[in-house]
Amino acid sequence: MNAPDMRTQLLTAATRRFARQGYAGTSLQAIADDVGVAKPSIVYWFPTKAALREAVLDSTLDRWQKELPALLTAATTGPDRFTGGLAAVVSFFQEDPDRARLLTRECLDRPEAMRERLRAHLNPWMGVVTTFIRMGQAEGRVRPDLDPEAWVLHLVLLVLSSFALGPVAEVTLPPGKQDLEQRRLAELLRVARASLYLDAGTPR
Amino acid sequence: MNAPDMRTQLLTAATRRFARQGYAGTSLQAIADDVGVAKPSIVYWFPTKAALREAVLDSTLDRWQKELPALLTAATTGPDRFTGGLAAVVSFFQEDPDRARLLTRECLDRPEAMRERLRAHLNPWMGVVTTFIRMGQAEGRVRPDLDPEAWVLHLVLLVLSSFALGPVAEVTLPPGKQDLEQRRLAELLRVARASLYLDAGTPR
DNA sequence: CCTACCGATCGGTAGG
DNA sequence: CCTACCGATCGGTAGG
């Protein structure tokens, strides 16, 4: 009954550790201690450390595939479909910045393996987004010199790095009176719109 | 005579390893094998593994401080000062993408320590750049709603992640006939200009 | 800068 | 899911 809960606890602890200290920097002992079990118990649920890593990555990407449609429909009811879509991606990482750190680390640790995974998880809705962008270009709302695939890629990179690395670089924003994360996200959104729309100078 | 060369060889090998496999994922033995010396010889030049890490980070940031002024003066002689400045940052990481991977990993591994370092290495010319941006805003060339510090931060993040993670995500750019890196950089530059200038729709 | 070596910790196994 | 344990590798030391 609480057997599946053990697996979930291990996945949660491992995700947090892998995101913050990296895969190589995390021992199975540390994860076991976090959950409060003996180290060999991990092996009962995940045959090897590498298998635990795959499971952590799977669960994170699964959440992307499950949560993003919901966030998208909730966010794209407004007047601006692209801003809503971006807000959905932002929400996903804002909900747990460790997701951004984990994915960044995996891309650095295993570029080739991640390429295959992202091809499966990112490409489906990449096609949808770029189709909408090309429609916008045909209608004259979206900048004609914009490269749809490259633009989406850079926006995802921007959101990812903003959550994974942003808190570190926040010191370079000294005169901030308001919340620093809010200020970062506001500028991120502004960059996205200004680089997408022709009339973004007067958005409202 | 070739004693300082040994130190340099170790630094080069360590930078490459730390960038690609991470600090925790790299053993001193692997670095020693790369250079062709015995493992304890590393300890002769760097008292601990942690000291080697600091030296690697120092040498990378030193190169930033030494090369960027040269790249800046070479790049800002054109008509567009900001595009030239961005090109300088791009050149720095293009010269060796491992620099982007190393800095990204260090930000993930040691956020607090990196905050202090970046405060010293990034803040000096952050002030210069934002001053120019505010001048541009006063002259009406730069978008008035742009947040100077946050914009520069995001552009640096964009260049960094484009070199550190871009090759991984390149599969999401399937219909690319021309060189994929070139296409990525062209769109990066376009995003930068479009998000900065009011009249970026007609740049030339 | 090398050989020889050390205690600690690693991922994983045996057996229950 | 635990106790007991193992070979391999880790960063680092001793001594030259």
C-alpha cells in the first residue's frame, strides 16, 4: 500500500539531489539517508544507479507532457496565444526550479542521449508552435525575418537558464527594489514579445 | 623551463574534463592520464582537487577579463555598438564552448560561491553597458520599457546556454539546410536586436 | 615529478 | 526492505 510511496519518495529525493549536486556528485547513501532507508533498499526499487537516473529523467519529462497541455489551455484563452504558451513553460519550471537544473545537467552530462529524448518530448509541440508562428508571419503580425524553430529553441533555453542559473546572476541586478525573480520574468516576457511581434513596441 | 608548461597542461586537461563531465564526475587519475603523468604529480602543482577547481575557474574568468576588451574594441568599431558587444561575448564562447559548459556547471554546483565571483567579473562592465543602454533610451533609439540590467543578464544567459546546451537541442531544428550553429547564432542576434531597438524591424 | 601505499567511500551483492 | 560484506576507485600522503 505504501510500497509505491517508497518508490516515489526515492524518486523525489533523487531528483532533488541530482538537480542540485549532479548525478556523479550524489551517492546512493545520501539519497537513502534523505528517505530514511538503508542503501541496498534503493537497489530493490532501482536495479542500478543508472536506472534511478533514467527513472528521475522519465518522471520529469512525463510531468512535462502531462502538465503542459493543462497549463497551455489555461494560459492560451487570453488575447495573446504565444505569451500564454510561454507562461505555461515558465509555470512548469517555476513550480520546481530543480526541473530546470536537472534538465540542464543532463544536457551537459549526456548530450547525445538527451538529443534523442528531447526529439521525442520537444518535437511534437515544436511543430504546433512553429505552425502558428508561420501563420502569424503570413498575417503580418509576426516578424518576417524570424526563424521559427530557432526562436522557440532560444526561448526554451532562456526560460531554462533563467530558472537554473538566474538566481546566481541576480547579484548583477543591484538596484532592484521589487522582487528580483519577478523583475527577471517580466523582462523575459518582454524580450519574447518584442522579438516575436512587429508591433510589440505598443503591446496593449 | 617546461615546468610552467606542466601546470598549463594540467589546467587545460582539467578544464576540458570539468566542463564535459563535471567536477564530481572527473577523477584526478583521468586528468593525469590525459597529460601523461602520475596522479600524485597533480598534487605537486595543486594541493587539492578543490584547489585545481579554483585554478580552472580563475583561468577561465581571467581569459574573460583579458580577451573581452580586445574583442570589444575590435567589434564596436562598426555602426552598432550593442551588436558588436554581443558579438564579442559570442566570440569568447565560440572560441571554446567548454567555457560555457564549465561556467554553467559551476553556477549549478556552487551558486553562492559563483555569485561572489560573478559580482567581481561581471559587474564592472555591466555598469558600462547599462549606462549606454540608458543613453539609448534617452535618445529614443532603445525601447523605453526595457530593464537594462535584466536585459543584459538574459542576453548573457542566452549566449551561455546557446553554446552549452544548443548542440543538444539542435535536433529540434530539422529543416536546416545551412549550418545549424550559424542559424542558431543568427536568430540569437536577431532576438537581441529586436528586443533592444525600437526600429529593429528595419535594421539596415 | 615518481612509486608505493592508505583510509574512506563508492556502487552493488548475498542472504535472508 | 534490512544486515553484512566485497572489490574497485576515490583523493591524498610518505618518502624519495
